[in-house]
Amino acid sequence: MEKKDIKSLDLRELTEELTAIGEKRFRATQMYDWMHVKLARSFDEMTNLPAAFREKLKEEYEYTSLSVEDVQTSSIDGTKKFLFGLKDKNVVESVWMQYKHGNSVCISSQVGCRMGCRFCASTLDGLERNLTPSEMLDQIYLITRLTGERVSNVVVMGTGEPMDNFDNILKFIELLTDENGLNISQRNVTVSTCGIVPRIRELADHRLQITLALSLHATTDEKRQKLMPIANKYHLDELMDAVDYYFEKTGRRLTFEYSLVGGVNDTEEDARELIGLAKKRNCHINLIPVNPIKERDYVQSDKERIEAFKARLEKAGVNATVRREMGRDIDGACGQLRRKHIHSEE
Ligand code: SAH
């Protein structure tokens, strides 16, 4: 039988679990603190637990603890890209970025992805499996241990579609923002989605204070469908209704991600249409110069075009930033490091 994943339990569940096997309630608080505050890597680190109890834990429970398979550090900006190993030998990528306002970690939510966005390296091999809440948390915990620095922002923008792993994402956010754990503010958590409409609405109903980022990338269904297969399933009007619903329920300003692809979605007309969408809502536009992957022939818009696109938005009173290209020298684009790793072993 598969062992229970103890690091994915919240404090209430952990307390129930441990009292059911005859332990005192305070053991749950102690263990929760070891797992989610002290960031212990194993049961053996939990030195104030009796040795016999630790042995019992090892027999009965799975303790998620990722292994470090590779680390690349950018010589340009200090960004670190980690390749972490999971217990089933799969690997996932996480990125650590330093900003003036604090350290930010970008985590993966799935091993691979089945969304098929045309410009994205994470989806080229399809979906392997969902990540558990503890496997998502441990990307942050292990980076905190390795860098020795507190993580203040978490973005779920690595490999995977978080809305395709919905229940685990909710549990992950609950544990990450728990005051008994790392206690990261919900406001410092961003979840990015390609636009799975029913899940956006469901997330809105939870009324969390996290930021929703929508990967928009195009302003007409026709153009969006060329870049993102999900656009065939959910059309822009229902997608915009869903993000408006998210704003209505949470009051959180929306983020629209717009990856600029040379000659595809970077014209004056594209900017005008984007302004049309953005002016109606409380939102911020995050322009991302597309990071070319060798399997596809998409190219980046040139610098002047990117600046002109941004200037048009700003002139119309739309809030826009061009995402700094962190770690360009270290397999920067989503899924590139993992892909390099798995294909080097073939
Ligand atoms: N599945 C989620 C989150 C992962 S991708 C989503 O679709 O939002 C995070 C962001 O990076 C998305 O906006 C995605 O479209 C974008 N992205 C992926 N590959 C890219 C590339 N090669 N260049 C620029 N942006 C890319």
C-alpha cells in the first residue's frame, strides 16, 4: 500500500492522523513546525521526537524531500535555476530570482503539461503526472534551505497548468500561507493559467487574496487558437467573463501575460485590441518577449517593437511592464532545463 504523504496534511488533518495512532496532540504541532517552519529534510532531523516514534513515522508515512539534480546560476543577475528530483525519478524545475522587494520563487505544478501551447517547451513531451502539495511546497522549502534566504513571493508559473491540478494547488496555497507554516501572505502568491474557465470561476468562489495571472497572448479567438489549443475550448468572451468574476469576488487586480511573438501578435492593431480589453478592467499587462525554443520557429519581437508596443499601451493609460529577462544565460524558458536533462539520458 502506498504510504500517506504526511507533508501534504494541514495541521488539523495531521492532528487527527496522529491522535488516531495514539499520539498526543502536541506531537502534531511539533511535527508541523519541523516540516513547515524548520523545513526539516527527514524525520531524523526532528530531534525532539522520541526515536521510537520517528521509526514508526518512517514505516507509516512518506516524507517528501526533493533531491538536487542540477543548479545553474546566472552570471548576469544571480538568478538560480534548480532541477529537482522526485521519488519516482521524475524531475521538475524551479527558479529563484532576487528583486529589490525580496526573493521570488517560480515553481512547477505538474511534471510536464498537456496544454500544448505552441511556444512553450514544458508541453513538448506531454503530461507525466500532477505534483502533490508537498512536492510543490518542497521546491520552496529546499530553495530556502539552499540559499539561506527567506522567500517572499511565490509564482506558480513554472512547468504545468495549475488549474489542471486544482485540488492540489488549493492545498498547496493553504499550507504555504498558513500562519503556522512559512506564513507567506496570499497577496504575495500568483497563480498563472492558460485560461481554464470553470476552474477560474471555482477559484474565485474560494475568495483567496492571491493574484490571478491569465496567459492571454492574443486578443482575438483566431489568433489565440493558433498559439494556444485551450482557446478552441474556451472563447475569449467567456474567458473575460470568468476573470471579471474573479475580480468581482476577490477585488484583486488581474494580471494579463502577453508573450510578444515577432510578426504574430505584436502589431499596432494587436496593441489597440489589447488596450480595448485592458481599459475595461482593473488589470496589469505583463509583456514577455517570447523566449525562442529550438523545436519551434517563433522569434522574439525586436527591441524597438516591444518598446513601441508598451508605449502604445501606456499612452492609452494601460498599466504595462516588460518582464525583465532573468537568467537568459541559463536555459531561461519554461521547461528547457528539464527537457535538456531527460533527453540527454535517452
Ligand atoms: N500553464 C500556466 C503557467 C505556466 S507558463 C500558464 O499557461 O499560464 C508561465 C507563462 O510563461 C505563461 O504565460 C506562458 O504562456 C509563458 N511562456 C511559456 N513559454 C514561453 C516562452 N517560450 N516564451 C515566453 N513566454 C512563455
